[in-house]
Amino acid sequence: MSDPVLSLDGIEKGYNRGKANEVLVLRGANAVIQPGEVVGLVAPSGAGKSTLLHIAGLLDTPDSGHVVIAGQDMAQASDRARTTVRRDLVGFVYQFHHLLPEFTAAENIIVPQLANGTPRGEAADRAEMLLAKVGLSARGSHRPGALSGGEQQRVAFCRALANAPRLLLADEPTGNLDPETSDTVFGVLMELVRETGMSALIATHNHDLAARMDRVLRLDQGVLVNG
């Protein structure tokens, strides 16, 4: 049996540690995500969802505990090793698209591939393929400012998948969209994830969207429990 794509073991994280105003956000969070599994993460605002995702994606470090990605324990990994794993194995989607405004939709998907050493022609072909999958073939030459909110977020999905990651981490990926657009765009995201066979941990406050995933984890007082 293959290794889990993501394992979180005893993750603790606090702020202002040792001070009177110390805040302990994560209190021994544990989770295992298997290959091809799509898991929802629900919790009230401010409960630590973003912190957990940043730790899982190696953008932040826990105070204690282990993050294991595709069998690699990152607890004692060097900064260089963490950067390599994050670049090669993890894709991110945020509530706000964070597209580069000076580049076209296609270029926003090409740039991370070039940074990963992909030849430009191959990168352009993959960008074109991804844009077609999300119904934006005709919009690849448009800059983000000329795209609707839903279109911008679909481009952001494509960018997150540009380097074919094993794990997708999404933080309220449709939270900035109206309900109808949110439902449509989330459907596109789920199709992309299912087609590629990747694993995903998707934070959302929308319980209807969470119900469309394989299972749901709830962050309760800093601990992950089955939703």
C-alpha cells in the first residue's frame, strides 16, 4: 500500500508563546489523507484553518509535531528540502486569486512551470490544456483585470495544478464568490481534482460544499475530529 499523501501527527502551534496573551491555535492536530482522497476542513473563522493549511503546505512550521508528505518527514528537513517538496508536491489555492496582474491568464499558469524547469513550449501546452478543462480556452490571452471573479479563480486553480502536485491545499477557494458562481467554480475544482487523481484538503465554511467531498474534518478547539 502506498504512503499517505499527507500525515499530520501531534501538530501544535501557538502565538506569543510564554507570554500572558499566549494563544494556542492547534493542540495536537492529527490527520491522514490517502492518495486520491478529497477531504473537507470546516471550522469557524479564526479557529486555525489557515494556520493548519500553512503548516501542512510547509509555509509555516509547527511548534511541535510532524508533517509527513508522500512519506517524507519534514520535521528536521532543511529549508532547501522543504522548498523542493513544496514546489514539486504541493499546490495552493486561496480565497483571493493572487494572480499576477501584469501577466495573461496563460502566463500566470506558465510562470510556475518555468520556475520548476519546464521548457516554455511544454509549459504553454499544459497551460492551454488546463484552461480548456475549466472552460477558459478563449480567455488565455486576457489579463486578470479583464476576467470575472469566477474566471480569475478558475485560472488560480489551473496555476495550482501547473506542476502536477500530489497534494492540493485550498483555503476557502470559493469564499469570495457569490453563491451561484461559488457552486459552479467549486464543481470545476472537484472535476480537476478527480481527473488528476490528486489528494486535496479543502477548507470551507460552506457545509453543502463540504458534503460533496469524501469526508470532512472539523477543527474543534485546536484538534481535528471527524465532521
